[in-house]
Amino acid sequence: MTDNFFLDQQVIQFFYEKMNSGVIFINAQGNIQYINRQCEKITNVKLEEALGQKYSDVFAHLPADEWYTLITLETGKEFKNIQHIHNGMYLVTDTSLLKNGNKIIGAVGIIKDVSEIRNMEKKLEKTEREKEKLAIISQMAAGMAHEIKNPLTAVRGFAQLLKHKYCDNDTLAKYAKIIMDEVDQATRVITDFLQLARPKEPELMKQSIHSLIEEIIAIVEPRASYENIVVKYKTQKDLPDCTFDRNQIKQVLLNLCKNATEAMPEGGVLTIKTGYLQGKNEIYIDILDTGCGIPHKCMENLGVPFYTTKANGTGLGLSISYSIIHAHRGRIEVYSKEGVGTRFHVCLPCESS
Ligand code: ADP
Ligand code: MG
């Protein structure tokens, strides 16, 4: 083997240039002999500028203890799986001493960009953490609901009693009514908690989505028109029946319509649009609003329990909706533009699997 065997043009073309990792060669004097294209990309150093230059000069911008390839040459210590961050990239570096017989002829560094894998790992870790959080919430909610719901029922009962007993006292009746309303709100929050914590299996039935949407509109419209919101319904003709739990999907659509309405405090248009995706055998229901929209940086928080931007929000509506749709093997996509509006695109498979 000759000293420049590693840098044979054919070896370079057939091997290093095709590698997914960055490769850097230095000779026994610490001068750069070769870097491949991938290495150029990672280090932002061009081969023609670096060729023949001192490694320590080319990488002067890095801390000297990160000159792994040079350290290998100077100390004979080889590195395996050194993890470091450079320009926001997660890199893993290996180095080896190059020898021809007993003679040291240089060193080689192999740098792999593992950012994609790292980001995927981080996402998985995040999902795991969310799952753990949910499990804790579920335990807490179950215990809490039991403890709180009973005294609340008693409070509401006595408030109602007072209201009836002193029905000629307007002030007292008014206060009693406030107590009852507030207790009802608290009960709603607890019920939402419980539903998220212990989701019910959907009771699937083949049925028309159209009749459900008419029911939803009947509920949503009075409040919407009071808030200067026009409700529109666009449906595709001959929409096939779909398999779903009526109460659960009703809850999802009411949640989405409520959010849409709340996003349009100055009024606007709430459109419900349905259609059939033949290729996927799915029904879709779009809830569109012309409201404030969702800032890009907030999109990833949608569906995270307790995430809310509203003073009186519980931040549970979307979490529950996502978990219901997930249990139906469907999906929810969100498209939004700040100041323009938002579209929640709900897809449900027509057949249960
Ligand atoms: P809540 O309505 O109690 O805040 P949700 O889970 O229903 O909880 O919604 C979470 C957050 O998502 C809201 O606080 C809001 O910031 C955002 N959001 C949801 N739907 C819309 C929408 N149609 N337009 C703008 N923002 C929305
Ligand atoms: Mg909501």
C-alpha cells in the first residue's frame, strides 16, 4: 500500500463522495488533504480553500478541544461517537489514525449529521412526556371529580332551595341563580376533565352526518346570530353514511364551532362544509371561520391539554376533540392564517375497521 492510497482519485470518487457522512483527511503534518462534499456542507469549509492548509487554521473558529482529527494525529487517541452541536446541527464524529505499517501518515475524521434522528427522538420524548402527563392528570381527575362533584351537587341543591323558599326576595333569587350557574360551569369543567382522563369507547353506528350537522346548526345558530355571525352550510349531494358515535362527534363539532365563534368577537362567517373523499372512503367536515386565526408558533400547542389563550378557557376542548377523532380512527388537520381565519378539517372513515 502506498502512503496516498486513501486519497486515490478512484477511491475518492467511488467511496467518499458517495458517503452520507462528512470525511476529512489530514496528513502527518496536520495539513488538510481532502474533505468530501458532505463535509463541506457540514463545516461550511470549501475543499479548494482548505486544501494543503493547516487544520488548526481552517478550524480556528472552533474551540481547540473540538479539533478531534488533529487531536487524534497528535496524541494517537481515537474518538468514537463524539456527540457535539455545530451550527444547530447534531453531529457525531469518529476519528482514526492512518498508518502505513508502523508509520503514521495522517488521520481521518468521519462526521455524521444526525439532526433528523435527534429531532425525531426529541419529538418522541415529547410525546412520551405528554402521555405521562396525561396519565397523571387522569389519576388526579378521577379522584378530584369524585371529591368535588358531591359537595357541588349539595351547594347547587341548597342554592335552588333558597331560590324557591325566598322567591319573593329578588336579590336573594339573583344570587342563588349566580351560585347555580357557577356551580354548573365548575361541573362542566370537571366533566370535561373526566372525559379526557377516561375516554369512553365510541359506540359506533352507521348514520348520516347530514342530520347531525342540522342538529348542530340548530344549537349554534341562535348564539352566533346574536354575535353577528352568519352560519353557512355547504354539503355535497348524496353524502354516504358514516360510522360514528353520535354524541361524541356532536361534542367535537360543537367544540370546533364554539372555538370558531369565539375567534370572531366582531362577527363574521362560520361555514360548515361536508364532502366525501372517494379514494380514502372518508367523510370530511370542515369548520371554517373568518376570525383572528392562530399564530404559527401556537399551532403545535393545539390539542395539548390546558393550552388556552382565553381568559375563561379550559384548554380542554381541542384535546377532547382530538382524542375522540383519534378513537374513531379519523384525523383533524388545521389550516390557519392570522387575521384571515381558520379551517379545522375533520376526516372520518366511512367504515369502522
Ligand atoms: P379553549 O377554547 O378553552 O381555549 P380549546 O382546546 O378549545 O380550549 O382551544 C385551545 C386554543 O386554541 C384556544 O384558546 C385558541 O387559542 C386556539 N384556537 C382553537 N380554535 C381556534 C380558532 N377557530 N381560531 C383561533 N384560535 C383557535
Ligand atoms: Mg374551546
